[in-house]
Amino acid sequence: MDIKIDRSVARGRITAPPSKSMAHRHIICAALAAGKSIIRNVDLSQDIAATIDCIKALGAKAEIEGNTVTVTGEGVGVYQGPEPVDFYCRESGSTMRFFMAIAMLTGKPSRFFGSPTLLSRPFGIYEDICRERGIIFEKKDDHIYVEGRLKPGEYTLPGNVSSQFITGLLFALPFLEGDSMIRLLPPVESGSYVDLTISALRLAGVEIEKANSTTLVVRGGQKCSSVDAAVEGDYSNAAFLEAFNTIGGEVEVEGLDPGSLQGDRVYRGFFEELKNGCPDIDISDCPDLGPVLFAVAAANNGGHFSGTARLKIKESNRGQVMCEELSRFGIEATAGENDIVIRAGKLSKPSEPVLGHNDHRIVMSMALLLSRTGGVLSGAEAVRKSYPGFFNDIASLGIICHD
């Protein structure tokens, strides 16, 4: 889908979209509980739809009315359907990595399906865990096959891998019969996502102890309780709305919890640095902010970004494709192994459509810059993955968009 964006300025007040990260976690906790849970303020993006499909595969029921999801779970390990269990994860890395560990609770043969891009992303952490514990883990042409049951014990993981693997284990280990421990080898990155998982589990009555910054102690034999939870506002996507303020806009985003554990809340400080100079910014703890920070840098004074290595394994190779698309605006940008440099320059109107690369965060970053120059954005439908209302929302703020 192509969208033409005219030069325009965003002004007004808007409510932040719900946090996709917390919606995943609340819905999964509800499915692991016995009884009925109500999860309010859910944005039914494609990623959340994938998680809802997967809790149904486990035997939970889900009813959707507006932005409320009512989940009726049967507790852990009660799946009684035909084997193998099929999990359809679409393009959601969170969904697939969370449910792989959960599937190992049941011990049932499980197949994980997803887009080719998703299946090409790394799963080595789980491969290692399965090999060490006698669990079958096989990569097929169109899915990943897992069969076997997790056992309690000590799990040692690199701290600089995706926190999704750590979260997956936290969704499984508390329900085993014995106690477990997760040791993270420094450096630990994206730790805030682990904190979000711990907070969602705590709301459902499951306690995880952080002995220190690299050690998680998990008592076994716990049970999830049903919950009535409201998903908090999302700092990750709110960043794309407040980014308009760095190019002359006047946008006020409501509905964000100032005490939130979301790591992406740091974007406001980074925006100020980028408006006032050409800073050095480490994004290793907030990689999802990479594309919008690169766009803000391109529209202002440039910047040097470190901790970018993991951008290669997102929905696209985000560092590389952002450099490619920024060149269409006349901005020089180069991507190294673990850093990206964006040179200061004057944005010019692209002579051809800019591309979204089937990546929601690339699409939203391009929309920001096109509001400054005008132009055509190809592949705009990728926002459905996490923020389906994005173009309606920016249009309500005064950004002129045409199908």
C-alpha cells in the first residue's frame, strides 16, 4: 500500500497507543491461569492477534469485544488436543520465543510457523537449552519443531541476546516442580523488558526474585491467578508521535505512566540531545528506538549511535535499511558492525517512493521525514504489525496523508 504524505505539521493532543509488550504478557499470564481474566485497552495489532491465536492453541479461550480481551484459561499443562500443537506466530518474534518455552511445559510435540523473515531470526539460545536437556529442536523449511519437557535447574544465558528468550523461560520455570535460576552473562541488555515480564507475572501472583542484576531466582510449583488488567500506554510507539516535536510540531501525548518500567521511555532525553547537537547515543538497552532516533538525527544535527548490532535481526536489517532510505532524502549515513553514523545535512524531497521494508518501525520513521519534505511511502501497511491506527492518528494531528 502506497501513501502520499504532503508537507505538514503535527499539532494537538493524542492518547498513546497501548503497550504491545505488556499486552503480550498480560494475555499469556491470563492463559496460564485457571479461570477468567479480563485484559483491557488492547490494540489488536497483528502481533497481538498472533499471541491470541497461540493461547487458543494451548486450549485457552479468548473473546474480543472492542479493545477488551476476555481470556478463560485452564491452568498450565492441560492441553488435551490432537498432536502436534501448532503455533502460528505470523511475524511476531515475541510470540514465537515466548511460546517455545511455554510449549516445553506441556512436553507435547509442537510446531512453530511464521513468516520466512521470522523463521530466519536466531533461536540459538533455545537450540542450546534443548540440546543440553535432551529436548528435540529441529528447524524445518517452513517451521520449527520442538518436543520435550523442561526441567528445573540452572540456566545460563548471554545477557546481550534478545530478552525474549529470558521472558520465555520466566513464563515456564515457575510452573515446574523444582526451583530454578537464570544467570545472565554480562553485559545485560534490554533488561527493562525482563522487568516488564516480572511485573506482569507478579500481578498474576507469580514471584520472580532478582538476586542481583544478573541473577533471577525462580521458585517452582507456583500458579498463575486470573487478573483484571489494563494495558498501559506504549512509550515505544509514543516516540513516533512525539518525534514530530523535533521537526516543528506541537504534539502532547497523554496516557503514559511516568513510573513505567518500559525502557523506551528514555526517548525524550535522546530527542533533546539530538535537537541540540550531534550526540553519541548508546541504544543497546532500547534497540526498538533505533529507527526513530535515526530519523530525528537526520532531520536535525546528525548523530553517532552505538549498540546497534541487534538491529540486523529485527523485522528488517534496520540499521542498513535506514541508511538506504535516508540516502533518498539526501542524508549520508553509514552502518558499521555495532554503530551507525548519520551526518548532518538538509533533507530533500525523495525523487522516488521511500520503502517500508515490511517493517513497522521503518514505515513510521519514513512518515515522520516525509511530513517535512513530502513524498510517497511504499509498504505502509506494515504498521498493522504493532500500531494499526498510526496513519489515522497522525492525520488527526494534521499530517496530510493520501491513499
